[in-house]
Amino acid sequence: MLDTRTRKLTLAGILVAAAVLGGIFSFPVMGSRCAPMQHLVNILAAVFLGPLWAVGVAFSVSLLRNIAGVGSLMAFPGSMIGALCCGMVYYYTRRIGVTCVAEAFGTGLLGALAAYPVAAFLMGLNPANYTVYIVPFLLSTGVGSLLAYVLLGFLLPKIRRD
């Protein structure tokens, strides 16, 4: 019988693969790559693995997508902050709806604000202001969070969804 760490590592690997492959379904908006699958995976990792594993999955996906040339450096703050927020909220509340909102808040607001210095200083871009990435990040995380909410409704019918 597999121990808990082996099971978690296996699921984390599957989620990383799903998000990297799901990055094919990304689209550019205002200098960032919107990848709703990343946010779906963030929430699944938060629910099934916990907050620290979710951050590790988000980091791994961002790294692999950048190595493959299908992501941007802004994926690091966006996905990792969102994963931490939804992981912590799910850990303390066990409520899917609030967890999905936390992912949207973490990525769409906090991650977007953290992406500004990454774009300006590491990528050499000249963003208009520090709030410029909020709309594209919210668009991406909104779609992914909604998909996660629906999917988890089928996977975990006994968990509170509100």
C-alpha cells in the first residue's frame, strides 16, 4: 500500500501535467498569458493536497511552461499567490465556493499586483500602471475558478459548496 506522501506526489505530478498541457488553451491578454486550466489545477491541488502542495504545483507548472516557451514570468506570482490563498481558505473553511473566490482574489488581485514588478523589472516591459494586469488575471482566474467549482461539485458532492 502506498503511503500518503507517495499518493500526494503522484497526484501533484498528474495535476502539473494537466496544467502544463492545459496551457495549450491559453490566450494572450495585455501582455500576460491567460491560462484558466492553471487556476482549475490550483483549486484542485488546494482541495486534495493542501496549501503548500498547491504552491509547489503552481511553481512547477509556471517553471515548466516557461521552459517550454508557452508561459510568461508573470505566471509565478499570479499562480503561486492564488494557490496559497485558496489552499489556506480551503484548509480553514472546507468550503468550495469560498475557496474558488479566494483563488480569484489571490490571483486576480494580489497576483496581478505582484506581476507588475516582474513585468517591469524582469521582463523589461513598460506597463501603464501597477493595476494593468488585474483585468486579464481576473478573466483567467474567473474562468478557471468557475470550472473548478462545477467539477468539484461532481467530485465531492458531500462537501459544502457555498
